Amino acid sequence: MRIEQLEYITAVTRLGSLRRAAESLHVSQPALSETVRNLERELGVDLLDRRRSGARISDAGRELLPHIVGVLDAVDTLRRAADARHRTTRTIRLGTVNAATVPLLVPTLQAFRRSHPQTLIEVTGGRQADIHRELLEGGLDLGLINYLQGDDKPPGLHTTELLRGRPVVCVRSDSRLAALPEVSVAELLAEPLIVMRAGYVMHRYVHRLLEGRDPVFSYSTDGAEMGKLMVAEGLGATVLPDFSVTGDPLERAGIITQRPLAGEVPAVLMVIQRPQSTTTTRSVHALHTMFVRSAAAYTGAGPERGDATATVGWP
């Protein structure tokens, strides 16, 4: 049984003939007649009373007509609900730690805008815990998160690795530290230090790096982008993932640069996460795919980078 079969029956009933119904529905009369007969054979009931003067609903068809109309009303309700859902999901909600801005966020959004001009994207910056909570509670569709190598991933989220970098010292290009091939902890402590606020992965890393020692002076700020601006204004140095500095407009302009930290440093991962418990829309799927492609282009890697929790397929 198909929906158009029921629609044909109601059209014939309303207009009183197969010919007028066919004209109204923009189908040929033989095609309409055969469609109706197929439905009658399936139901085992003659729905129409066919006469030379025209076709009318039969007695048996009249008894079934309320059920036919009920099915069509239900289908119409479903279509309106789906249309409303389609309109309300044309906004993608993306949470991001600020370190993702330069290598991934801007070029990916530019590419997505070209292919999905009618879909809006709401970008919210935040700390790792806030983004995790919003993903799990349904307030966000996707999240860009930083982890240190070896960190556990939260349950309830699909995780796909995008970038793998290392912590570096971000300094103003004319600063004393910029003249060094690498920066030791002692040299870092001798300069004003701009530290990410608690809740950011780089705050945790710097706390571990300094081992309780205090720099000559320190600032606390909310996210990598503000940290880089403060470095550009000569307020001090900061420690960020290398992929947050490479290609930054301030770096391209020669205002800031980066120097490696002396000694062994852990990898810093940039991942994209989405909730496991919700159905993903096509637009969210498309944006997720574009982030993976942007990351592959940035690193020169293949399209299938991912850790043990990465999701290759989609439900």
C-alpha cells in the first residue's frame, strides 16, 4: 500500500470521476485507474462504483473512507513535523576550545559555508568540562576539545582525533626568548607568564611543568586567543599547542612566534566529539566530515586519523 493510492481514492471521491481526478493530480487516467485497482486487489474490496456517468465511492469504500482520510491526515501531520524539525535543525551548535580557531575552525567554517549556505553555525567557546556537559545534555552538536596524551575520554561521546601537536612557548618575535633555540623551564620562569585559566588543558600542563614554582610574574586568561593577543602586546610568554600558533594571523604578520620547550613534552591532541545518544543530522555529519578533511590537509595525513575511540561509520 502506498500513500498516493489513498490520495487517488480521495481525489476520485471528491471530484466524482477518474478523468477529473487524473487532471487534478497531473497523472494519466489509465495510470490512476490502474493504481486504484491495485489497491482494491490488495484490500479485497471494490472502493469505487464505476459507471458511464463517472466513478463514485462504493458503499464499501464509504465505510473505509474515514480510515483512509485518517491515514492521510496522519501522514500530513508527520510531514509538517518533519519540516518543522528540518527548519529548527538548520542551526548547528559547535563548542570549541579556543586553541582550535586557527588550524581548523576558520577554514572549515569557510568551506562549510560554501557548500551549505542556508545552514547557520553557532560557535561557543568554552572550557573542556563545559563543552562535555553541553554535548551530553544536548546543548551542543559537536565539540572541539584538547587532551594531553594519555588522558581518558569521557563515556557517552564519540571521539575522533584531528590533530596531534606538542606544547611550545609562544613569544613576541622581538623578545629575549625568541632568540633562543629552545626554552627551558628556568628561562620561562624568568619571564612574565600568561597562563590559561583553570579548566583548560594547557593550565593543567603548565602547572605540571612548573612543579609548584612561580614565575617572576603571571597573568591568567580565558583561552588561547586572548593569550596570543597579550603576547603580541608584549605582556609576556604563554605555553600553547604548536597547532594553535602555526598559521595564526599574528604569527603570519611576524608579531609572535614559537619556540620548543627543552626536554621531553607530551603530545597535545585536538579531537572532535559528538554525543552517542542522539541521531546526527546530515548537516552535522557534513560539518564533522569537513573538520576531519581540514585536519588531514593541515597535517598532510590521510583521511582516517583516529584513536581507539574514533568513530569511522555513522548510524
